[in-house]
Amino acid sequence: MELLFVVLIAAGVGFILPFVLRGRETYGVVLPAAVAAAVASVVWVGLLWLGWTFDGGWIWAVSLVAGSLAALAVALALPPRRRESDRALLTRLSGGRA
């Protein structure tokens, strides 16, 4: 049950990021939420396997911070790469005239 809470909280943080950061038109609004939820759940399960208890505060903090940082990294790294890729594709499709 706690894993569900971690996924929902991480997804909630991920849903906020596109509305706070620039460049959300280059990726879907759900992408940072999905990345945050996936990373937080993987970190949560990994920490459980390492022997951390689900009722401790550190497992919550580490899982949610890891998910939030991963979502932030995606939201910051994706827009410049997408714009560069779009420019290169436009140049290629227009025969170098754009």
C-alpha cells in the first residue's frame, strides 16, 4: 500500500513541473509525472530489498527526492534537445533552405 502512496505523491510532483518550468510544449505534460513515479517506485523497491523498512522516514525522503530529481532532469534536458532535433529535421526536409 505504501508503494502506491509513493507513486501517487511522486506523480503529483511530476505533474507540477511542466507548469513551473519552460519548454513544456516540447514534451507531454504526463512525461515528468511518469518518470517521477517510475523512478520513485524503483528506488522504493530497491531500498526495501536492501533492508530499509517502509515505516521509516528516510525511505520516503530518498524515494521521493530521487523521483523528483529524475523528473526535473528530464524536464530540463528534453526541450533543448527536442528543439535542436526539430531544427535539424526541418533543415533536412527542406533541402537546407530553412
